[in-house]
Amino acid sequence: MWRVAVYAQETPGRRGRDRLDRQVTRLATGVARRPGWWHVATYAFDAGWRPGLSRLLADAPGRFDIVAVDGYRRISADRHERDAIFAHLKAVGVATALLRPSAARQLVTVATEVALIDLIDGAMR
């Protein structure tokens, strides 16, 4: 059984707790779908304030085996900082897994949003 931590960060300029909560939910669902993966921790924060990353790095040795993210830039937008973080995780025996929604799921989300906009627009006329 692999112990998995999910790591979420809201993108600058797209702030909103509901977006962050959806990202965490997507990651936790992705972990739950993988046989042998066990979700043991969640680290999340709004952009610009990163205590979640510090806690993740401090907890990494021994608490979990894999960190699941939906994009490597969630760890850090700075490539050098990101490389140093990945090197630290690897040194303490923690792998990083990229879990993104499938293209089909993204298409369904966009189609649903467009239909909702059309529905609202039609109701306002």
C-alpha cells in the first residue's frame, strides 16, 4: 500500500476557496481510484501564502510515499525552486505523481459550463 499526500495550490489571479477545494477533491478522487494508493494527508493553500509546502516538506520523510499534484507548477512557478523541491522529495524517498483530469472530463466540464451560461442567458431575456 502506497501512502499518498495530495498537494493543491490556487493559481495566482484565479483565487477562490471553492476552486482550491475542487482541486483537492479531484486529487483525492484520483488517488482513491488507484489500487494500492491510500490518501493519508492533504496540503493546500491560496497563492502567495505557502505554509502547506513547508509542512509537506517537513512531513515527507516517513509520513507518505507519494505526493500527488495536478500540475508541477503547483509546487512552484520557479523552475529552480521546483527542481530543488523535487530533489529533496526524492532524497527522502518520496515520489511525485501528476494527476490531471482526462481530456474527456475537461471537455465535459467546458460543455457543462457553456450550457449553464446559455441557460442563464435564456432565462434573463
